[in-house]
Amino acid sequence: MTDRFLQLRLIEALLFASAEPLGPDQIARHLPEGTDLDELMAELGGLYANRGVNLVRVGKRWAFRTAPDIAPLMQIETTVTRKLSRAAVETLAIIAYHQPVTRAEIEEIRGVALSRGTLDTLLEAGWIKPRGRRRTPGRPVTWGTTEAFLDHFGLESLDSLPGMAELKAAGLIDTRPAITALGARGHLLQPGEAGEDTDPGDNDNDTEAGTADGEPTPEEALAADFGDDLVPEGSGASDENGAPEQGADNDRRAEAGDSVPPVVADIEDGENIAR
């Protein structure tokens, strides 16, 4: 084994073991004084010219790099998973069941303000999209689900969404009084029912202002549902025996409290987004 061949092997080992490109001074300190480094590097580069890795110059330094024609074949696509927050899960469920729905309406149903990134996360996943603008003061943007949403959750159409009774039986929603009261008054759309008309002509994502006009007040909703049987609050109405009606207090309790939206089947806290 000649000294020159040993020097080539030494340079090869140094470059292979280094995490970063090596400069001439870093290589030369391992070689005998007076060694022609440029000639050795040229010879080593020729040995690797047709290999899977090539000796390349990076600025004034040297390093081994994958051959350009091999690099595309080595690309491996990986799936990065990200967990949905509980707020995102609830928001997606509200949009699925109430679409088209505005940001303000989502916040009203959830009972808390909607963070800026929640809708962005669902948009990035491709599960929601702007549906237009509500014909009300402020013209707020309305949101609806996409075909990607149906495909991800194995739904043929929105008609395939489980109903309130199915969700409760499966234990996928919290049967709190507020959501029960909304369903009793008909404020929860059944699968396949259309929401309010929107104007699809302007689909930008500007900040929404105001809420929809024309929505019935709680009193009007109760009056529409119960008609003449509606007993005004505080009227002290009683049954034939003079005892207060038991349902009145229960109805008032159903009006209060935080509301939890129905969660779409198979959407649980921690659902992963595949990207």
C-alpha cells in the first residue's frame, strides 16, 4: 500500500466522518507536510465521479453529497399528523350541523369566543370553506363543509350525519340542558336541511361584523313552538290542583348553561389530521 493511496483513504475517512464540509486546513493537518492537497482532492473526486455519492466543493470546503441523478429517487414522503384541539372539533361539528353558519353564530352556540387559529386549522385541513355572505348588516362570511370532510369521515352526504338521538345513544355528545333546549325549539338543523340563504358572490375571509337580523328571540321561538300553551315566566300558573307546573322550571334551566354542539360520529378529541 503506497503512501498516496493511504492519504486518499485518510481524506475519504475524514470527509465521511465529518458532519460539515471540511476546509483545506482541516484536511492538511492530518497529512504529511508538503502534500499537494489539490492534486489529491482531484484524484479522489475522479474516483467518486460515477458513484452514488460525489465529492463536491462547497465554497472553499469539501464534502460528500448524493449524486444529483440519484437524489430524486431517495425522496421519501412522510405523513405529519397533528391533533385537533377540542375547540376545533366542536367548531367542525357546529359547521357540519348548522351550515351555512357565521363565526358569531358558532361562538353563540359554543358559548365562548372562537380563537383566530381554529378556523385556519380546519381550512388548512380542507374540511371547511367559505359559503358566501349572509344578507344581514355587516355581511358576515358563512362557512360550510367540503367533499374532503365527507370523504375523511366516510360520509356519502350530509344526510348521513347521525342525528341527535344517535349521538346521545353513542355517548358522543354531552346532553347538557342548553343543547337540548335548542333541539326542542327546532334551532338544530337536521341532516340534509338547508340553512339560511347566503350571498355567494363575495367569498373573502374578512373579519365578520354583526349577527344575522331576523332571527327570532327566545321568547318568539317559544311562542312559535308552544302557541297558546306558552306560560309567561313569573305568571305563577298552576295546574287544576293549584300546584305549580313542574315543566316551567325545567324549561328555564334548559335555557341556561354552556352549550356543547353535537359532535360528528368518529370525531373525537384528538382526531388526527393527515397532511
